[in-house]
Amino acid sequence: MGLFGKKKQPVHEHPPLSDTYVDLVSRYFGVARLRQQAFGELIAQAPNWDADLEAGTITFGDDSFPCQLLGTTSTISNTWLWACANPSFAGRACSAEAEAAFAFCQSIPELAREQFPIHEHLDVHHIASIILGPRTDRTCYYAGPTGSGDALMMVSDVPALVFDPAPVVSIVSAIAETLSMMPLNHRTVGSTVLAANCTKVEGTDDGIIGHHVSGEYIRLAFDEYDRMTSMSTG
């Protein structure tokens, strides 16, 4: 459904990622991943999807939500283009959120240009997590395939249940998979995912422990360099 499946791309040499970019992906990718999984389950039975940018809506089967276009990727040039910089959408109501997001991203070297390269450590899902991760309203995203890339759309008024605490097994998987995809701050990844999905997070002698609404706990241990050394539940 285009929600969080990552396309396999050849590995090329790219400039080192900035500390700002790594910090934001550490903070928000795992959190966004769990929300997207819940959103995917919500629309999984939809036979198809359709976006009407003039009306500002995206439809999955019988379910319709407000949407805005944030930007597009191209598999031909391996680039991202902000919707507000695309002559087809610049100045239109459907790209207002893209204009705000582009302004926010001026402090992030990788995302600060109107068009920039994408690769295995900077793709549509990383971009979406940085844009939507800090938001506290009921927003998710959909990366709709266009035939030559993806159109990244912000989806609003998503049912509140999508933002309920994820199951413990899903939390553990999200932390492990996020840490395995690229060099990130392990403590930041773990603490933000637990904070978003647990009723309480406490410090321990060697890490943190999150208390889940189910009554279970998730314990993370780190070394002196904030690298995760163990993760356990109970």
C-alpha cells in the first residue's frame, strides 16, 4: 500500500549525514513507523486509493480523509522535489503544508533545497517522519506510487485509534528495525518510542524502562556511548 515498504536501491557513496538530520530521524522514525503500521491496518482492506488534490481529499475504498501534497520522488533521477517548488502545484492550496514544511526544513542541510538526491538513508519515509513526527494532531502520510516514483501526501483527521499505544511486540520490533537501518542515536530512538507508547518511562542504572498499558514493561540498556546493549520485556 506504499505506507512503509522501502524500495531496494543500489548503495552509492553519499556525503556524510548531518548531525541535525541524524538526530531528527532518531527522534521520529520509530514513532512514525508504529503510527504508519496502525494506519496501514486501518486501510488494508481498501481495494484501491485515489487522491483529488483540487478537493484536498484522499480516498481508500469507502474511507476519505483530507490530504495535502508534500512532495514527489522520482525513480528516474533519484530525487525529491517539494510540492511548493513544483510548477504544477506551486501556489495552490494543495501544497500549503509543503510550503510550511519546506520552511521548517531550512535548518536541515539534507532537506533545505527545493530538489535534492534521495538514497537508502534519505528516502520518502525518512522525510515524512521528520515532517510529521513532531506534530501532535491526527496526521499520518501516504506514499502513493505514481509510476515514476511516489507522491508523499499528508493525511489528516486520521482516527484516534491509530495513535493508541502499539502492542509491546510491535514496539520492540520498531526499535530494533529502526536501529538496524542506519547509524542513529540508540538512546534517542529507544526513549522516544517508549515515551510515545508507554504510560510511564523511568531511568534505570544502565538505561530506561517503559511501563506499557498492558501491564508489561520494556527495558532498554545502553553502554557509556549510548549504544543499546540489550532489550527485554516482561
